[in-house]
Amino acid sequence: MTDAWWSQPCPSPDVAAAQSAHARQGVLTKPPGSLGMLEDIAVWYAARQGSERPRVERVWISVFAADHGVAAEGVSAFPQAVTGEMVRNFIGGGAAISVLARAVGAALDVVHLGTVNDPGAIAGVHRAVIAPSTANFCDDAAMTSAQVAAAMQVGAERVALALDADADLFIGGEMGIANTTAATALACALLEESPDALAGAGTGLDDAGIAHKRAVVRRALSRHADAIDTLERLRRLGGFEIAALAGAYIAAAQARIPVLVDGFIATVAALVAVRLNAGVRDWLLFAHRSHERGHARVLAALDARPLLDLGMRLGEASGAAMAVPLLRMACALHRDMATFEQAGVSQA
Amino acid sequence: MTDAWWSQPCPSPDVAAAQSAHARQGVLTKPPGSLGMLEDIAVWYAARQGSERPRVERVWISVFAADHGVAAEGVSAFPQAVTGEMVRNFIGGGAAISVLARAVGAALDVVHLGTVNDPGAIAGVHRAVIAPSTANFCDDAAMTSAQVAAAMQVGAERVALALDADADLFIGGEMGIANTTAATALACALLEESPDALAGAGTGLDDAGIAHKRAVVRRALSRHADAIDTLERLRRLGGFEIAALAGAYIAAAQARIPVLVDGFIATVAALVAVRLNAGVRDWLLFAHRSHERGHARVLAALDARPLLDLGMRLGEASGAAMAVPLLRMACALHRDMATFEQAGVSQA
């Protein structure tokens, strides 16, 4: 599989642009370093856009919805019908990400990868149904090889649209009842961690529910202990939307589009992407630290320092959307502040 | 002094509006609690605006600039001339807060309370000069009683303008070479902490500089150990901009305008305001955790959980401006998301 598209190299950031941006930060009218992470973001973005003065204007958000066979194990606080119902809500404007995409002026691309409660064709929703659901990975592999490749391909195709739209930033979101269970199983396998360390409340399990979820993940890990390759682990334990996110992150990095990673599930997909193609890491920013238990561990595995910590645990790309103004304001400060010389201000 | 304007009561938040907003959060299409602090903000704002669905549209930022006599002790990395120079930069559009106020569409009110390097009358700058500088509080009280009252009054007058402009949010910022030294001395006095615990690098002191700053604060605390009243501590150890901020916070709370508190110096001013008038606390939100050493301790004294932690340490209201989009998006989610019933989505 080394000749697969997702193994193709990602471009390197532009070191000269980063150096130039770093020098500019040193002469703007503020004590050097006093804007903290905002300075780092501006320099990071300069290297990705190959420009001393980067911009984050056009933001593209793709939200991938898909159902999970493991929902049959009773691992979610919500009924499985919600996945299909939320597809309609995303495009109808009433979901959190619908509101936030409007607030930040982002394009919102809703992608339906397959739900048990199929809402059918909906104007504005991209229908790319792979199957009504993955298989229950307690019994079987979640996906066939063809399905995982198809899901990754859908992710890449959405990035191609983002590229056509001249997006300065790609954000991926997800919706799928039981998908924190899939993400937890996948993270446990990739990080060789126990379900006790990573399994959390998801959309709102109580302690008994979390204990059950841990047991389910433990069974799945035992069932698939022979899978040691990243792609095979994704196929056995992942989901259509997780594979689509991983494919999208790889394609975005290959296309020089910076990525803002959302919460727990998206970060597990990012871990898959980086394991499949190490060069992807250079193109990832991390939006927030989710309240979901396993997120901190997965962030640490990616050496990621997220921008926000607001106790959010919704998914849908909602945490990433919240961080968009921070990126824009970091670049605006970098671009529009006066230098000491321009403003006639004395230096230290 | 109990009949002073700043002792007059602050209105109570509207409990019924908060309950109504809290109930609404429970039926929006998301797992209850999954928006974390964003839900808390919406409910908090509902109680302050007396409306189930609050809005944060019009934002007013007043930045108060003033010089400090203690600068003579060599406690800043920057020359004192910078305070006056930055007044021109604020209104000229090149300072960080100038860029950020434009980015969030806020009114930016620049208030000149007195600088050693006086820039003179500048179009757009409100000139309210009290003196070129406070006195060096190592030798004397920083301010006379008339000066501290005048500075607090200027803060209140700026809030009156914000009220005339129908502001949904008041933000105060500050600029003044050596003002982390004044804020540290004041915080040490109010919290009975040692300068070792609270004194930090300010705009960029090295270890020797911080040690010197601690010694200066220690001398000041020893000189003014007999001052035990909050107003008297403010007079002896504060500064014009710190007094103006404290006055502004009190006036905003009295006028039902929510306040978003900036970094270390602003938070010390907020502590003064709350000590002078406990009802002010109900009207304060806290924008960010500054990199400045003493900030965490002062936040803890106010039981404050700030929204952002980006390593910023600039002042000028810059951290507060960064948090404005978070408040707006929290209210937009609360106002514009669909309920389960409206969207036809199943509940847990």
C-alpha cells in the first residue's frame, strides 16, 4: 500500500517565510513574545502560506455523518436514529455547527456516508453512502477494505472542493451515534492504552454506562489484537466518518491547506492520518481540549497544544469553529500592527 | 465614604431569566452540557440582560493610559516615554488593541490620564490629565485623595458614554510603564501575599530585574504598611489607570453593563472594585489567564475562571478583545440553535 495516494509526500512548510514572520513579530509595537500563542500561530501560518503576512479568510468545514454497528452494544446515551436526524439539522441550520459556521462565515459541507435511519436525498447534503452502518466490531471488522478506501476517498474529494474554493483552512467534523466508542477502541489500539484510561462519557453516559463501554472496547481490542498495521486498525475499529476525516487531513496536507483539528474523534482521526503519513503533522493545528476523557492522551501523542479549553464535548467541528476567530485575529495582529519605527515608539 | 457613588448598590442579576435560559439549553439539539462554558456564558448573560436570549453586539473598550512615579526605580524593560508614545499609537490604529477593536467591531475609547512624555492634544483621544505621573510610592503615596477620586470618576464617565451607546459589554484596558509593579504592590497589600509570590517579568524583565522589582515592592509595602483600607491602599499603591478601571467596573455594574476583565492589571483593578463594592462581582466575566506571574493568584481570589489561556501578557485590553467572539458565539448558539422538537431529533 505504499503507493496509495495517502502515502504520497506532504510539502514542507516554508522556512524562509517563517523566519521573515518571526522577525516581523520582533519589531511590532509590543514587548516581544507578549502575544503568546498568537505570535506562534502567525509564524506557523506564514510558513504554510509561504508568505510573511498570512491570512485566514476562507474557511471550509466538512461534517461527515455515519452510523456504527457497535451502537448495538448499547454504548450511547442517544438512540441511533439521531445520526440521520442530525444530517437534516446540519443543513437545516439548527445544529451547533450550523450556527457557528454562519457566525464565522465558513462554508459548511454536509456529507452523508450512511445512516441506519436514512433521511434520503436532501438538497444541500452530499450523499456518499457507503453502507447504512459499519459492522459491529465486537464481532467482525467494522469495514471492508473497499469501504475504508472509499471513505478516505470521500474525505479527499471534499478537500479537493475546499481547494477549488481557495480555502485558507480546512476543518473536519463528525456525527455518528457510538463514535466515541469507535474512536476509543482505535486510540487504545494505536497507543497501546487500556480502555480504562481512555473511555469516557461520550454524549452523557453515567458511571455504569462508561463501565459497560470499557468492557465493549476491551472485547473489541481482544477480537482484533492481531491487527497491528494502522490502516488495518482503522478498517477493523474505525468508522466511515473517522476514515473520511483521516483521508481529508492527509489530502489537505498534500494540498498545502492548513487543518484545524476538532475534538476527541477528530484527533483520533488525525492520529491515524499522521501514522499513515508522518508529513501530515506539519499541517495540523489543534482547536480545543475536549471534556471527553481520552482526548488529553491523544493530544499528547501528537504533541498538540490546543487553543481552547472550554469544557466542550459535542463534536460536529464545533470546537474548531470556536477557534477560527483566534486564528484570524492572530493573523490580523501580525499583518496590521505598526512597527516601532512606523509608530515612533521607543524600544526596550 | 460609605455615601460615595462607588458604594451605591449594584442591581442583582435576573434569576428568572437565568432559569428560563437554562431550561432552553436543555432542549437544544445537543447533549445537555456538551457546550461546556459556552452554556454557562449564555445563561450568565441572560441573567444580566434580563432576557432568555441575550445578545453581545455593541462592545465598548476604554483604554486608560497613565504614568507611574515608581518607574524611577528602574522596574520596567521599557523607557517611560513609551506610555505617551503608545497613546498616539492606540488612536493611530497600529497598537494591538487598535487592530483587535477593529476585528471585533468594538468602539475604542482612548483616555489619557497623564504621561511624563505628554503627546499633547490628539484628535480622538480623550484628554483627562490628572498629573504627568503618580508619585513614586517607595517614598510617598502614589496619589492624593483628590487624584484617586478624579481617576475613578473618569472611569465612571467613560461607562456613562458606553451606556449612551447601548453597549452590551464594557472592556477596560490599560497602558503605563511600570504598572505591573503598581498592580503587584496593590495585590500584595490586598491579598496579604509576598512580592516573591506575585511579582513577575512584566514587559520582559530578566531574573535580576524581577529580583529588583520584588525589592522595590517590598520597600513600598513596608512604607505603606499602615494603610489597611481598600481605598487608601489604592491611593497609596495604585495608579491613575488602575483607579479609573476600578471606577469603571463599579459604574458598569451599577448600570447593568456586563464587564469582561482583561489581564493582570485589570484583574487587580477588579479586585479593588469588588473590595469597595461586593455587588460588582456579579457583573464580571474574566477573559484570559495572563502569562504574568501574579495573575493566577488574583483570579483565584476573585473565584474567576477565565475563558482563554494563550500565554498573552500585553495588557491594553488585548486579551479581553480576543474573548469577545467567544461570548458572541455562545449567545448565537443559545439563540439560534434548533430545539429537539423543532428539528425532529430524538432525545436521550
